[in-house]
Amino acid sequence: MTIHPKNINIAEVVQHDIAHHFHPFTDHKAFHAAGGPRVITQADGVYIWDGKGNKILDAMSGLWCVNIGYGRKELADVAYRQMLDLPYYNTFFKTTTVPATELATKISSLLPKRFQHIFFTNSGSEANDTIVRFVRHYWKLKGKPYRQHFIARTRGYHGSTMVAVNLGGMSGMQGQGGTLFPGFHHVQQPHWFDFGGDKTPEQFGLDAAADLEKKTIEVGPDNVAAFIGEPIQGAGGVLIPPSTYWPEVQRICKKYGILIIADEVICGFGRTGNWWGFQSLGFEPDIVAMAKGLSSGYQPIGAVAISDTLTKDFFELGGDFNHGMTYAGHPVAAAVALKNIEIIEDEKLVERVAELAPYFAKGLASLNDHPIVGETRSMGLIGAIELSKDKATRARFHDSGRVGTICRDHCFANNLVMRACWDTMVLAPPFTITKKEIDEIVRLARVALDATYADVKGEM
Ligand code: PXG
């Protein structure tokens, strides 16, 4: 692609940003001290460009979302046309728009048959908030008002609204803003690298699932409304559970009548090599949350799919569901999401992820010989590199997250976007990535790992 000089005064943007922009997930004191933001101005394929003209390989698809890659003119055209036809109308009070209805129909067709109804939101956080309101009300309608408790995992990420933070298991988020509500519980995340000890991954998977049963008994089995989990925990550090984990979770939930919510915000729409993460990990949810890959990030949109057993009762007994957002099913976002799904289907991108998976895994595994790499793992096109000071014992560096941040900064300096979740480096490149570009990720990752090693080898 040709980069079009746009006469942007980058220094002025930086100055305005420091003066006026309050950023999410940012330590502003450190951010200002570092000279403000890197301004991203353009993007194409798997690359983004910053205001200084640096071409950067985005191995994170933005924030795990630009799955079909950047620069898709078809999506811009669809948005433009939809804005001219009908830029907005709501989906409340017995009205709809064509794109909202068509998108609900399309999503339903991609899911197992039991998911016939889709509720729209503007984000993954709102999808999970919606689920909590729906599930709590559902159990009341079913004459079991005591089933109000949710069980989730430590280091799960379900969003940043008040309820989503409660579902999530991020202590740093829960510590702010009076967000700790009653009725939300957390159990062991299935992360063998940190917690597996001498157990085989399979045994550890069963033990991590057993923690759910323990918590269920502690809370009182009849009080538990639902268990929520990402098939693979993304922001928690791409925690791919052992194969034994999800089937055992399913067995426990079934035993106690607990609903299963799959948070597919990252895994959904092909990331793991199947349309849904639950297909790759082997379980059958009752409710599915989605966002990100639904529009490949080209428009903000989220959704909730609810299985027929639940909607049937809810529709019959529920009356008004007093819940909804102004922009739910926004026609422009829905039209863009429809086109995004059409592209995924036409270009067979889910199949492409499955085909590229072994190549991606092999590329990451080639880093295993590096002195600070403790493990690499991946499924489809989502992967992780564990930083460790001792391969044999899987020991971490002191001060969790410090070395990950060092490595992330070296990635940035070498024009690679790779995120650090504490001391786990994570990757989720666009599905359109080529083998050559995967090679480039691996090459740049090694450069960053070498630079990190040079900084920390005195600690080893
Ligand atoms: N569920 C999952 C599994 C997510 O990853 C959300 C829900 C919330 O979606 P919204 O659209 O409300 O952001 C997410 C979002 C990170 C990072 O640092 C990850 C997310 C969001 C922001 C930062 O990895 N995931």
C-alpha cells in the first residue's frame, strides 16, 4: 500500500493528546513522562503505520479483533451505503432494521441449532452485563430466585463495566471503584505452566475443574446461576486449558444444573481454527457472548446468543425484558458485521486459521531454545511465549510483569506489536497473515527476546 502523507502535524497531536485525552488502562504520570502517545495513522493487511512513518507488524490484530486484517474497502463501502440509507434506528418497541435482523439470522446460522435468538450490545462488556441480568431474571422466572451466584476464573477477563469486572478475575480492576459485588466467585485458572507443578497437564486440568465443584459446594449448588469462562483465557495470558478441563467443567455444571456461559469475545469467529472456541475446547454452552471478531473491530458491536431452552421460558414467562442500549443492533455496525462474516466465509478464513495453525505453532516453538523462554503454546492463531528464568523449574523472574513489560517495549522499538500479560507474551495476528509474515513475527520476537535477555541475564 502507498502511505498517503496526510499533512498531519504529529507533534501537535501528541501535545493535544497529553493535554486532553484521558486514556483507558494507562498510568498517565508515566505516559506523560514518556512523551505521550505513539500516534497510529494508517493500516493495511497485518501492518500499522505510526506518525513517524514506522511500519509495524501488528501481531495482536489491534486488541485481538481485526481478524480479517486492515484496509478492507468493502467494509467502508457497506458502512457508507448504510449511512445514506438509514444511519440509525433503534430495535426497541417492536421495530427493527434490515441489517440487525439479518445479522441475528446470520449469527444464529453459525452456531449450533439450539441458538435461535441473538441480543445485540455495543461491546463485550455490555454482552456480559446483559447475560448477568438475563440469567438472574431467568432463574427468578423459573421459581429459583436463589440461583443468583456466578462462578468465574482468576485472571478471566470479561470486560470493564461494573458487572463485567465482577465476573472477571483481575484483582487490579476489582480493587478500583467499589466494584466488588456480592454473588461473584472465582476459581483456579487452568494454567499448567504456573500451577501444574509435577502433575501432567491432563491431571492438572481435572484438578483445576475440581476447584469449580469445590466452590459450587461452598456457595451451595442451588445458589449457583452460571459458570462463565473464555474457552482460552485471552487477556489472562492465552491460557489454553488441558484437553481434560472443559469436558470436566461441563460434567460438573450438568450435575448441579449450572448454566455455562462461553465468553467468545476473543475466541469466536475463527480465532482457534473453528468458528467457536467451545468447538475447539470441547464443551456445549447455554449462552455465548461475542464482540471483537464479529465486526473485526471495524465497528463497535457485541452480541449474546441464548439457547432455545432458556428463551422459550423467558419469552413465555418474562414480559418486558427491561434492558437495552440505544445503539443495540446499530444498522451501520450490523451491516459491517454482516460483510465481515461474508468475507470470513468467502475467503475461507476459519479454514485458513486451521491450516496455518501448525506453522504458527512451529514458528513459536522455534523460540524454545531461547534462554528466557519457558514454554510456547498456541491453538489456531492465538499463542503465547512464557518468560522464565529457569526452563527446568518454570520459575518466574521476581516482580511479576516487569520482564514482560521490558520485552514488550523491545518489541515496540523493533516494530512488532506483541502484548505482555504479566510475564507472558501473547500473540493473535490477523487470519489473513501469510507464512512469510509469521516468519517475520518469529524473527522480530527473537530480536526482542535477545534484547530482554541482555537486560535481565544478571538475575538468572
Ligand atoms: N470478554 C473477553 C474475553 C474480552 O477479551 C471483553 C469481554 C470485553 O469486551 P469490550 O468490547 O467491552 O472491551 C474482552 C475484551 C487486553 C484487553 O489488554 C483485552 C480486552 C479489552 C481490553 C484490553 O488484552 N478484551
